Amino acid sequence: VVGVFFFLLGFLIGRSFWNNFIFAIGITVALIPEGMLPTVTLALAMGSQRMAKRKALIKTLTSVETLGSVTVICTDKTGTLTQNKMTATKVWTIDGEEKARESLLKIAYLCNNARLIEGQYRGDPTEAALLKTARETIGDFKGERIAEIPFDSDRKMMTTLNIVEGRMFAFSKGAMEGLLPLCSAIFINGNKDLMDETIRRKINDEYHSMMDSGLRVLAFAYKEIENRNALSVISNELKNKNSSHITHHPLRISSEEIETDMVFAGLAGLEDPPRSEVPDAIRKCHEAGIKVIMITGDASRTAVAIAKEIELVKGNPVVIEGNEFIRMSDKELREKLSEKEVIFARMTPKHKMRVVSILKEEGEVVAVTGDGVNDAPALKKADIGIAMGISGTDVAKEASDMVLLDDNFATIVNAVEEGRTVYENIKKFITYIFASNIPEAVPYLAYILLKIPLPLTIIQILAVDLGTDMLPALALGAEKPMPGIMKQPPRKIQERLLNFSLISRAYLFLGPIEAAACMFGFFYVMLSGGWRWGEM
């Protein structure tokens, strides 16, 4: 449009067709920033490369820029805020006797899918920690497993059926609130005794005390199965097959028969220390105006204790547990999410999707972490889905926009910082490229209006735009983060890259200064060579 306008303008002031044609082409080439597209692409690629060096693998280039506008980070606790190095630091029984402690550790040993392979404990970190503690305390213990009711996020417990010394037992471990109601007796002073309200209160008090210390607490229980027919059949099969392990034997015993009237054995507390760099990363988030929400499967008291330790919360946060979350309406959830400090406890992966959806409806730019198959919908729904590179499943990685190579929350904050830096750097080199358009256009205006020799040819303009302009622009795109970049609020996702401030700085301030300097140099050289005004 600009080229056609100046082409017609040339005719009005009496210039020839070819002069007007050269003038129109020159103005068009001068005003089109040919180097901007490759420079922006290269800047985003360089940004993703820098992030990869900081353990954040970006899957799509546009995610680099989106990271800079994140307003909320929904993060898991285990392995992201903590080290995922579980250690069983406390084993509690009602009487504190060694016999009761050994009984609990036998349950922990047999009701366990972790294994010791080549000197390394392999399996779920929680189960590996329990197996290690049990082996180091009571040594290897034999018990033939004949069936299993696996753990799931709704029941929050698992049960195995084992034959120990010719007797069949059900061994269970899981969340306290799920397991204790199934128990009608307790192992105390070496015997089985009836459970009463006083004992239940004592167990609950200890449970709360352990959680307040930041421990992940599991309850343990057992039950002897009085099913002689099933026991006889299994014993014969084990004898005939010389097998040490039958995983899923078709027993005619219902789960209700197994997981009722159990004997409570005690509690085990597992410590997963927070990552040392997390408190500083969370402090950066608070300074940057980014809200951090913890979503964990652990109990609320454990979650709050860890949150206070890493300085995620300072006062009394809003704590929402899974059962309450399910009953809560969207309106109530919105009100809760508007609070400054929010923690979700006893949550399952499928709940994340609803949290992300509500936050996005409220206009937030959401980053969410996940590592399991069930986390994939939430990762896909979020503006930035972040998968765990070490513990994450292939499905989670496929659904995500970014993969943490070290599973560390601090890496997310580093990536946000890089995202903000890339955006600011793009603004810098776009200003630079646009500013150079003015000194390219002014010579053509002077050529047609002042009737002077053409100072700059079209080929020279292309050489400047695609050659000399790109290297300085890339240098601007590779600049390091400014010291205060994480103390600014997140930019709005609707904010335009090419706003009035940027264009006016380029075209009305920097551009005219460059044009004046260029034309001064041109006229100085021409006059020094003997040129006189009016000569073409």
C-alpha cells in the first residue's frame, strides 16, 4: 500500500515512470523487516537451547514465550518440591514393644512390591524405603504371596494374601483414614486385643503428631484367614509346582471377607526431605507475582508441614482434601482458589483437570506438573504442561509442552525466567530492526523529493536487512536475564508484542536519529567529492 501510494505521488510531482518505479520498490523493501521472521525463530530456538542447558526441555517453540506469562503453577509435592528419597524414620506401635515393631515390619516386608536387585532397591520409593528398613531390622523374611488387591488412588491402600508358616494372612498397608475403620482389634503386649475409642484416639493423636512433623504416614494391619479349603489347595499347588510365588490365585474369598475385622499393627512415618533450592525458587515466584498451588496425594497435615518448611505458605492456608473437593461446587472452588495460599491434599490425578479448568476460566495462565498416565488430560489442558523426565511416563511426556530433566521445581522457575527474558529480548531486537527501517526509507524520500542521487540501492537495503542487521539482532536475542526481571508481575497474555510504545520508540525516536546520522555521512562524502546541489 505504501509503495503504491508513493508511486502515484511521484507522478503528481512530475517524476518519470522508472524513477517512480524504483522509488516505490525501494520504499517497500525499506519498510518490510525481512530479517525479523528468521531472527524471531532463531531467538526462540536459542531460548529453548538455553533452557535445555538448565534441565528444561521445550517441545514447542511457542511455549518459550508462553512461559513468560505464567500466573499460576500447580505442582506435585513428591519428587518435585521434595527429593523423592524416602526414608522410614519412625515406626510406632501402641505399646512400643519390640515384638509389635517386628510384627509391623513383617507386614511392611511382605505387603510390598519393591525388590532388591543387584544391591539396589527397585520400585516405588515409598515401598523401597519400607523394604530397606524391614530388611535392615528383621532380615529376610519368607512368606509365599498368593494374591494381591493392588493399591489404587480411591481406596488408598493395598492388601496381599500370604502363607506364613502354614497359616494364611492378609497384610494391608495404606492411608490411616482408610485402614483404621477396617480394624476391630489391635496388636498389644504380644496379643490381639479389642479396639476401643481410647485406643483409636491415641492412634489418631500419634498420626497427627507424625504428620505435623512433615512425615508421610502409613498404617499397617493384618488378619488371619480362616479358610482351610483354600489353604489346603494352595499348599498342594506350591508343593507340586515347587513355586515360591503365585501372584493372582483364583481364591473363592471376597475382598469384604479379607478387609474387615483386621488387627491394627501400627504406623510408619517416612521422610522425604525438601529440595534445598526450592525455598529460593518459591520466593522468586512470590516476587514475580506467580501463585504456587501444591496438589498432593499426602494427608493435609503433612502437606502443610512441608509447605511451611519450603516457605510456600506463611499463615493458615486454605486446605482442600479430596473428599471435600468432590462435594464442592465450581462456584465454591473458585472462591477457594482466589485465596492467596491454597493446598490440595489427598487428591487423585483426575482432580487436577478440574482445578486447571477453573483457573483458566478465571483468566489465569496455568502451568501444571504431572508424571502419570492419569495426569495427561490436565497436562494437555494447561497452558504449559510440565512432565517429569525421570519419574514421568511416556504418556505424560507426550501430552506435555515441557519436560523437566531433573524433576525439580526450581527448574520450572528458571524456565519462567528464561521465557520472560526471551520475550524482552524479542522486543529489543524488533525495536532495533524497525528503527533501521527509517534510515533505509529516508534516502528514497530524499531521492524523489529533493532530486539528489539515490543514496541507497534496493540490493544494498536487502544486504543490510538480511546480512548486517541479523547478527546484532541475534546478539540482542541472546542477552542474559535482567536482574529485576523476576520482580515484575507476569505480562498479560493478551498484551501485544507490537504496541504503541515499541513502534513510537523505533519510528519516532531511534529511527530519525539513525537517519540523520546516515544522511549527514552521505552529504559529507558527496560534498567532499565535489558534488553540487541539483546534480544527479
